[in-house]
Amino acid sequence: MNANVIKSLKLMGMGMAAIFLVIIVIYAAVIIMLRVTSDDKK
Amino acid sequence: MEFLIEGITSITWQQILMWIIGGVLIYLAIAKNMEPSLLLPMGFGAILVNIPMSGVLNQTLEGMGEVSGIIDWLFSVGIEASEMMPLLLFIGIGAMIDFGPLLSNPRLLLFGAAAQFGIFATVTVAALLGFNIQDAASIGIIGAADGPTSILVSLVLKSNYIGPIAVAAYSYMALVPIIQPFAIKFCTTKKDRKIKMKYNPKSVSRTTRLLFPIIVTIIAGLVAPASISLVGFLMFGNLIRECGVLNSLSETAQKDLVNLITLLLGITISASMRAEQFVTFETLLIMGLGLLAFVFDSIAGVLFAKFLNLFLKEKINPMIGAAGISAFPMSARVIQKMGLEEDSQNHLLMHAVGANVSGQIASVIAGGVIIGIVGLM
């Protein structure tokens, strides 16, 4: 297989994993923030 | 008197084709109201830079030597040197976005991540078609459905196709109301599209709204440092909006800053629309791949929602997944409209808006991640 295709597949795997990792950490942080600040309603 | 006809005799058919393309962009902007703030300057710029010996470009004049052209100068200072224009635009975009619908239903964040799959699928197709990894990644990022991110990534990766990529990104963003219904109907049934979702938003404290942009910046910066300029400027704009003590700056960022940068960005991008660079077979391929990226994004979002439904008691309308692309707020409106078409009581707007702003965050993270990973390859 062409080297660029292999790189693109590697990019797909690493890229989607990185995006989901960042989003899941943000998700967890938001959940914690919502709980911690639940008394301080807008 | 030869100099009077020198311009006319130097015209090439490629330049005439670019005038036509410029005319089409101006027509779409004015007659069809398609992203007029960008397509109109780009269209006019395409004509400007394709006039033989155009004074807006750098050139060597007999007896005068090297002469700077304004569009080349704007491109070099405003985009090439530091990506200033697309980044400053993010401050305004951040100031415009209300993350409230997302914060009140944070699981919608996941759809933003899922819908970025179209970027990577398109990168692979582009690589299969023979583009090198830098160009393939720059073409794939059209699927971020985010013009400034597309421009920035293609610049940082030094792609040879910045012009076609910018045109494709903005054109397809304007075509979201046509592209997405087709893609969504392709992978959903009528029954799927009729699923109703309750809207029980959690109340969001002011502290959460204030902390959100700071925490997102830190998390994104730590995990994907290359995304920090994109995410950081977006979140800086949002912090100005939410802090409550900089209303005048927030308004300036949302209106004056965005208008000024948009005005210059469109015409500056035209520096990459010179006939010799633009009139190529690759441009046609890039336009096709850009369309594919938007379709892949929408399908990936829908399929991800269907996957989540396997584990959920309260089902998600799979169309919400397609709103995970960054084209805000067009995509959310499309989903709301499609929901109402299936059932006049099926209101999906707030869920779709949440997924849509999540797409905005995920697309800039995707841009940074791609810059980071491709840079290491």
C-alpha cells in the first residue's frame, strides 16, 4: 500500500483517538463543574 | 503605444476562466446569499489577481525592479507569517457562541467528536487519489466545516491548494441545507427521524460558564498543544462574552472585529487563486473531496447516535449526530426543519444547537490534532 495511505490511516486512528480523549476529558470536567457549582445557579 | 495593448495580449484562457469563476462566486454571494461576506470578496479577488501583470501582486517592473502588491502583502503579513487573520476571526466567533445548550446537556459533546470522522475518511480518500499526506490532510480538513480552521491548517501544512480548499470550505458550508438532508436520509429511516427527545436542560451556573473556556483551553492545550492557538483564541472570545464586565469588547469582537477580518480575509485568500495555481485537475478533485467530507461527517454523526441508542433507554434522534459538524447554526436549523417535516411536534432545535457548538469545539481541536500529528510524520 502507498506510504501516504498508510500515514492517512495512522492519522485517522491517532486523530480520532485524540479528539475523543480531549472531548471526554472536557465532558468529565463539565460534569464536575456542574456538580460543584450546582448551588450557584444563574 | 504597445504598452496599451500589452495587458490584452497577455491574457491566457486560464485567467479568463478565473474571471468566470470569480463572477460565479459573486453571483452565488449576491443572488443566492451563499456566505456573501466571504464569497463576494473571494470572487472579486479572483478577478483582481488574474488580470495580466496585476498591480495587486508582487512583480518586477522594467526600470523599477521589485514592486510589492497589496494582496501579496496582506497574504504574507496577515496569513502566511502568523495565521493572524483566521486566528483573530476565532476571537469573534468565540464571542458569538453561547455554550449554554451544550453545558446544560454535556453528553452532546460526544457528537462533535464523532462528526469529525469525515475529515479523516476524506484524508484517506485523498491519499488514495495520490495527494501527499500534507495536502491530503489539508483537503480533509474541509470536513471541519469551518472556514478559518481549513485555511489555517492548509497554511501550516504548507499545502499547495489553499485557494481551492478555502473556496470548497466556504461553498459547502453554505450548501449544508442541501448536503445534510441528503446524507441524513441516506442512513436513517422515517422511524429514526421521528424519534422525539425530551428537553430537560440542567441549569448552568455563572461559574461554570466562566470556567468552561479556561478549562477547555487547558485540557486541549495539554493533550493537543498544536490546537492551542485555535482553541485558545476561540475560548478567549467566549470568556470575553461570559465575563460580564467586557460587554463593549464582546460586542466589538462579535461585530467590528469579525466584519473587518472577514472583509480582508476573503480578498486576501484570493492571492492563492491565481490561474496557474487554481486551474488544475486537482482543484476539481478537491471540490469533489470537500463534498465527500461533508457527507462523511454527517453520516458518521448519525451512525454514532445510532450506536449510542443501542445502550440508551431514552433514544436519541440520530439526526442530532449530524449536527456535530461545525457549520453553526445552519446545521442545527437543518435538523430542526427535518424533525418538523417528519412530525410537526418534533422540536429538536436545542439538542441540535448543543451538538452544533460541540462541533465548533471539536473541529478546532481536530485542526490542532492534525497539525500536530502530520508535523510528526
